[in-house]
Amino acid sequence: MVYSHDTFGLGNIRRMLAICKYLLDSLPGLSILLVSGSPVVHSFRMPQGLDYIKLPCLGRNESGDLSAKYLGTETDAALKLRSDLIQVAAVNFKPDLLLVDKKPYALQGELKSTLDYLKTDLPDTKVVLLLRDILDSPETTIAEWQKYQYYRGIELFYDQVWVVGMAEVFDVIQEYQFPDSIARKLKFCGYIRRELGQKPRSILRQELQIQPDEQLVLVTPGGGGDGYRLIETYLSGLVHLPREGKIKSLIICGPEMPLCQRQVLYQAAESYPQVEICEFTDDLISYMDAADTVVSMAGYNTVCEIISLSKRAVVVPRIQPVQEQWIRAERMEKFGLLKAIHPDFLTPQTLMDAVLEQLNSDRNHLPLVSCLNLDALPQIIRHLYALLGNDTQFVTDGYRYPISVQSRYLAQAKPKLSIC
């Protein structure tokens, strides 16, 4: 059973689905029940063996306060409903393992009753907390974890903590002052290498009508809830491109961008015949692979995709309400893996200068990703087997790394790309 923390963006649900898919590919006969409040969970392809329970959506305003996103109910009532649904799922599904994303007690403690139930009624169920590489600044994270007693929660309820990151990039034990009782349970797994998409680069570039002497820039703000400024700045910066340059742009706004903002961007894009703009694709990594340079924010999944593909990228991280993306962008830039622009210094000129710098870089010298461990998914399998005490062999041959195009993918169906 997997709990996915979701109040904003696509990051958490995409990361948890990637883990679920790899587990299902590797462990024949496995069944996974995902519980999530993501408003777009239905938009993703679900592999055989995975089903989900959709929790009522919650959202955050700019100050970070929670509220019911669609239901006309008080926040406490929505949280009570979500908490009850999670516990009922655990009671009936009786999982061997509960994998919890991000927060030990989940949103506003909505997982506490389920953790209590598992501890008393299903004591053989293993409970694991999954943390991304960076949560927030050390000061903010330590204060939050002390306030909500997360350190104590891990000591009481969790068997292990899996971090999909590297201590060499950001050592959560040191940065967040984890006590020895938690450090002993913690496993650094490395970053998640993203698998090959549904369509190879050559086919997508044909479909997008990219000529051999042209370059493609992909612009993606992820879920898009706060992506308007990035795309608007990019469109405004197109006037700074050299007239003789043969550069095309594909902009994917994201399903959570407000309709009014999307309409403004669609109208602005009409002035540029070399720009194609759409709302959403469930196969973003294929389009990323087709691009010569990526312009994006610095969410965990997007950065993992950029690194997996050895793509040149310009990232403009979100800095509110958490500092996670800026810290990640800074650390990755120090490794030479991408170019980061702080939002305070984002202008059409600075953005386009950075894009042109990436496009004009030596194509024979791509970002060096060998300095990073990208084997989080196989490592999670190893930790899972060690935790459950299962010696059964598992299959990993089916995993497709995005290294080269294989001819067997040419006949696959065209990925869903909604262009309005």
C-alpha cells in the first residue's frame, strides 16, 4: 500500500508511480493499492497490478495554508474524511508494506490512526517512509519536524526511511539533525533514473516537424500551477533570438495552470510560428528526449529526467513556499549538470541568454552524470527484500534505461498530447 502526498503539482504522484511501476515490473504477482489526493491521478496510465483510491483534494494557498480544493467543506472535515478512507483501505487491504511519501504522519496527521491500527492490529506490516533528496531548508525542516514530532513518529512507527537522493549532494542526516535512532533506519538509495518514454527521439522530432538543421527547446513548468511566469518570460524572450537561428519551441503548460492564464499564453504564442503550445502530456520524458535543451523548474522528477537523459537544461526553481528547488538547483549546478537562474534574476534577456548558451554548447560534451548514483529503483528493491525477509528472485530485465533508441519501440502508440 502506497500513500502519496499531494497538495500541489505533479511531483509526488509522478515519483510514487515510477516506484510502483518498477516494483510491479520486478516482482511478479505483486499488488499495489495507491491512495492519493492528486487531482490528475486518473490521467496517468496504470500498470497491471496497481489500483488507486482517490482522496478528496486539498490545496495550499501562497502562504502554505491547507483547504479543501473542490468540496464545499471545512478543512477539518475534509481531513477527517481522508483519514477515514486511508484507514478503511488499510483494514481491508491488509498490506505487507506501507510506503509513506514525505511526512511521517502525512498531511495534518491524517495517517496517525492508520499507523496506530497497523501497530496494534497488523504488527507484521512493515512501514517505510520515503523522502526525496531535499525537503526544505534545514532551519524550516528542523522546526517543522520538531513542532509536529516527526522524529518521534519515525522512532515509534517506522521500520526504515528510504531517501531517493545522495548524501554527497545533500546529507539529510546532518542537515536535518536526525538523531541516531533515525539515522540507523535511514538508507540513501540514490536518484531515480527515469525509464525510456513511449516514443523515440527520431520519431517525435519527425512528428514535431523538426528539420535536421533545427534545434528544439522544451519548456515545461511541471504541473503548471505556478508556471505562468516562466512561460510568459520565455515567450517574451523569443525576440532576443538571432533571426538566422533555426530554433523551435514546444511549451507544455501543465494541467494545473489556471485556464485564464493558459488562454493568455496560447494567444501570445500565436505570434510565433516556431512555437507549439499544449496543456499536458502523460509522456513528458519522450518530449524531453526529443529536445536539444530543456527549460523548466527544478522539481525532483524533472531534474531526474534531465539527468537521466544527459540533457542540457536551464532551470528556474520555485522558492515559495519551500526552498527545496533552489537548494537542489544550486547543488546540481555545482556538479555541472544544469544552469540555474534564481527567480529574482529572471528576465526575458537572462533566460534567453542562458538558453542560447546551452544550445550553442559543444554537443559532444554533454553534462557528466556519472558523478551521480541513479540506481534508486533497484536499490529500493534490495531494501524491500531485506526488510520483508524474502529470498525469492526478482526480475529486473524489463527496465528500459533512456540510453539509446530501440527499434522495437517504433511501432508503439503515439503518447497522449492534448493540444488546444
